[in-house]
Amino acid sequence: KQEVTQIPAALSVPEGENLVLNCSFTDSAIYNLQWFRQDPGKGLTSLLLIQSSQREQTSGRLNASLDKSSGRSTLYIAASQPGDSATYLCAVRPIVGNTPLVFGKGTRLSVIA
Amino acid sequence: DVKVTQSSRYLVKRTGEKVFLECVQDMDHENMFWYRQDPGLGLRLIYFSYDVKMKEKGDIPEGYSVSREKKERFSLILESASTNQTSMYLCASSLEGVYGYTFGSGTRLTVV
């Protein structure tokens, strides 16, 4: 059964720092991996979608990488801002059995001004 | 952009009431999903549907049912609401295969 792990569970950094959030998964048979952002009490906003054939995707200050063979993804946030404070979730879409997305439990990020 | 709309942001219901949570998407997605989210437990899949009138149980279907009479609408039904169903409910939709998921803004349900 696919499992997704996110480390660390929480992270606090000063404004301006570059930071990396980690995501690992146990089964490499995936269509894609998706990173989401969630603000308190709100829904999930998709940040980046990486297909299994891709190595990375970029959007503004965000860069996500995917190493399918090792079962790892990282989300790199450059020059962090207080507005980046949120919970970040990664999820993989398994190929086997057309199973729904499998989520990690998220990393809660606080960027301190 | 695909839009997934959940009809209520906040709901307060009494124990034993029948509760309907509505979700509508506007981009002709085949797949629709209901999750609940609780602190420390993450997102848990309740039910999903790959086509009209089809439904599949997720990880925690007990106490819930669903309805999908039209492709764009997926309803979650709490047959007899209980306090342990107090939670954030999230609806999502997607196309088949390599596409990503789009989520609604969530419904915070409180059962008193």
C-alpha cells in the first residue's frame, strides 16, 4: 500500500531564508506527484504538479523536484516571506488500480518577520 | 481554471439530523472525491466516484453515503449526524490518469 511521509512536521524560519520541504513515498508506480498549500481553515490550493516522467517544475519562487526511483520529492521555496506561512501537503497519484491520491500529513511552515 | 464549489463554508447541525454537503465542479471531470480532515490525522478519503451513478468506498465510509446523479455534482450525506463527524470536509475533482486534483474551499461542519 502506498504511503507518503513528510518531514519535518513543522518548520519555523526567519524571513528571507531559502528552505526545503521533503516528501517521500513507498511505491514508484505513480502518474504524478502534486504539492498543495493549505491556509488555516481553508481548502487546498495546488502549487505544482510533476508528472512521473519529469524531474522538476517551477512556479515563481517555488521549485519542486521528483526522483521517482528513490521515492522522493522536495519543494524548494526561495527567499521565504511571512505570506508563505501555511501547511504544505504532497500527494501521489498511484497507477495501480486507479487509486485516489495518497497524501502525506503535511509540513506546517511559519516564516517569521 | 477548474472551479470546485462547496455550497457552505460553515455549518452547524444537531445530533441525529440528516446533513447534505454539496459539491459542484464546472469542468466536466469524471472523478470526484470527498475527504475529511482532522488535526493529527491528515486527510482521509470517505467516498469517491469515477462516473455518474457510480460510487466507491474510501477509507472511512461508515456513517456516510453519497449521491452522484449528474456528472458535475457529488453530494455527501450524513444519515444521522454525530458529534464525531465534526470536521473539515473537502471535495475534489479530477480527470483520468495524469491530471492533478482540484479542491474546493472546504466546509467546516460542527455537530452539537
